[in-house]
Amino acid sequence: MRTSSMKRIFSTAVLPMGVGAALRLLFVLRFPAATGDTLIYEQLAENWLRHGVYGLIVAGKVTPVDMRLPGYSGYLAVVYWVSGHTAAAARIWVMLGQAAVDLGTAALAARMVGFLLPESRERNLFQTTAFWLACTCPFVANYAAVPLTEVFATFFTAATLCCFVLHLRRAESPDLRTGANPVPLRAGGEGFVILGGLCAGIGTLFRPETPLLLLAAGPALAFCYRRAGLTRRLILSLVAAGISCAAPLLPWTARNAVTLHEFQPLAPRYAELPGEVATRGFIAWEKTWLWRLRDVYLVSWKMNSEAIDISDIPASAFDTDDERERVTTLLDDYNDTTELTAEQDEQFAKLARERTARHPFRTYLAVPLARAATMWFAPRLELLPYSGKLLPVGERISDDPTDFAVTLGFSILNILYLALAAWGAVRLWRMDRAAQPGVLLLAGYVLLRTAFFTTVETPEPRYMLECFPALLALAAYAFSRKAQAP
């Protein structure tokens, strides 16, 4: 009787929801945070609400900009209007709203599990497991406590994946698998493709790389429709997803055309202000060596705002003493004004070309792989008051045992999630042939997003948070009691 009662308690949604809410409230109340991007989004929202201009204060006046997509600033503006507060005074309401959205993401992760394997006797177990994993995962929950786009981007990523997974599962019905004619279009659930594209489009208003979801869906749809006679359905599905994804971006694109006289459906690659020139040469040079998060703080984020010390740049950034001397001279000149000139930027571009010509393998493979490792295996403590450092072990333990224990615990937890997701993906692939396109979609999205962000010179671990709903959904299948569904 006692065992049965415990099972009922842990199988309901109320308990994990309560635990998840408590975890997010802990972060919001105990560890609230803000970043440089937070201040940008807050100023955009306040100017939009007060002056009707989506812009920043440049040279003393509100100037329209396109450096950030409007989704998150729109959310802030709504909170400001409802609460009657702005900026720092409204952050508690902003964060509480994000905590609620993140719990919605946990629910979507659990639903994704049911869509992947709807006919299994263990379906309820899988969904409950996924819900517990998602509610108690601290990594995305932590970002509920900072005004940034991650919580909303993760929510719309999960919603898009749910729609595409449900479409793929319906398209794997016996009639469609045989390519029987005629097969009505609604049989494959094209409405879910349209809804998924729409969710991706809304998500793009928060994070510009969200359309990667559509690219990941392409191979999964092709795999699903690989049987003869379904080419037309594949093309229609891809076109429908693309059109529905583009639709939410039309007002933003039109605004940029009318106000800024440019075609910009997303945001500038380097998020530059009007009249500002991106430091493309310096960034190209960074891409030949930068892979640690430490160097992002000491080098990348100081450009055009603070002096950069040559001693903070690792030895791997220089192939020869002459190269180090050239960089030292360039930084000395830059530090006089903390503003990189076009001539200095071109010299960094020349260094980047020389280094790439000498070691193309390093620039195009070794450093990107190291960036991927940074984004995936960091302890994800960047918003918490802990160092995130484990080495040297003896020194870290003696200096601050609490810091070491928290860092080690988060590191192990991160690796555990990844291992469970990999094992769950393998088990699900073997369980049900009809679930294979869904597994391909989720795994493909994780790999595609990782590959995309290895091309970005600042490898921040937060860039992988959008993958966690997919990872946790797959991780649930690692707990299966059987190797095969009925």
C-alpha cells in the first residue's frame, strides 16, 4: 500500500512542478543576475514603451536600431506596462514571468516524450521521468533569474520540436509508410508543420539562429518520406514550414526597410550600432586561437571599451616571437584610445590570414572542436557566485571547498545529462522504427546548433541551453525497463 501511494505521488505532475517552481524561485530570489545585454534590452524596451521608438540613446537622442531582435524587449515592455516599473525595479516581475515560462518548457519536454513513442506501455513512465528531469534541471532554470533571451528561446525551441516530432510520428503511420495512393495531405499532420514553423518564427524574434530548427527538420522529414511517392509531401512540408517561419518576421523586416532603409529580417551579425564598424579583422584573428570562456572576458568583451593586456592573451595566439611583437604593438596603439581603427583591424585580419594559411586544420577544426567542448562541458556556473574552476584540485579544495564542491557537482550533472541523452537516443532508436525520424530530428538539431556556434568567436555555454529540452526528452528513455516497445 505504501509503495503504491509513493508511486502515485511521484507519477503526478504536481510534485515535480512544485519542486521546479521552488528551484526557480531560489535562483530568482537568491541569485538574481544582470549582464551587459540586460541593460541593452531594458533600454530598448523603455524607449519603445515611452517614446514609441525601438532604439537606444546615441549621442543624446533616441536612435532606431536593429542590433537586437524585438521579441525579448517586447516582453519587457509588456511587464513594464503591467507592473508600472521599468529597468531594475521591474526585474523581479520579469524573472518571475520567466520562471513560469521555463516550467512550461519542462511540460513541453515531457509532451515531446509522449509524441516520440505514443504506443509504448511505458509512455507514462517516460513522460514523468522527462518532466522530473526538466523541472529539476538547474541549467535553464538558472537563466530565469537574469533578463536575457534564453528562457523564451528555449521555450519556443521546445514548442517547435514538439510540433515537428508529432508531425513525423503521424507521417510514420502505416498508410503513409507504404506510399499508398491517394493519401490526403492532412493524414501526415501538415498543420503541425505549419504550427512548428510559426513557433520557430516567433522564437526567431528572440534569438536569430532559431531557424536552424528548420534546417534540422529537413533531413528528418526526408528520412521519414524516403519511401516512393512521397516527394511531393516532403516539398510541401518544407515550403509550409519555411513560409510559416517567415511570417512573424515580416513586421520587423518592414520596419527595418522603412525606418533604417535596409533589408534586415534578423539582426546584424556583429550587433553593431548605426554608423559603427564591426571589428571583423580582430574577430577573424580571435577565431584562430580563442576557445576558452576566460579569454572571452579578458579579450573579446573588452574590445572598443577597455584596454587589453597582452599578458592576458594565451601563448597559443602566437606562432612566433615576431607575431607576438606585432600583436603587442597593435594593442599598445589600441590601448591609447580603446578604439580599434580600420588600419589596426586590417592588420589583425592579415595576422588571421597568415595563421590560417600556416595551420588551416587548427582554424577550421581544432579550435572549433575546442569551442564545442567549452560550450558543452563547462559547469554552467557563469551566473552563480562560484568560480567554475576545478584545477589544480588540491589548491581549489584548500582555498574554497564549497566552491569546489558546487563546481564539481554541476560538472558531473552536466555530463550525466549528456550521457543519459546519448543512451536514451540509442535505446529509442532500437525500440520503435516509427520513432527514428524523431530521434534523427532531435539529435540532428543538437549537432547542427553545436556546429553553428563553433563558428562564433565567443564560445558561451548558454548557447547550448536551447538543446536541453531535446536532451532531457531523450534522456528519459535511458530509464526504460525494456529494450523494445510492444
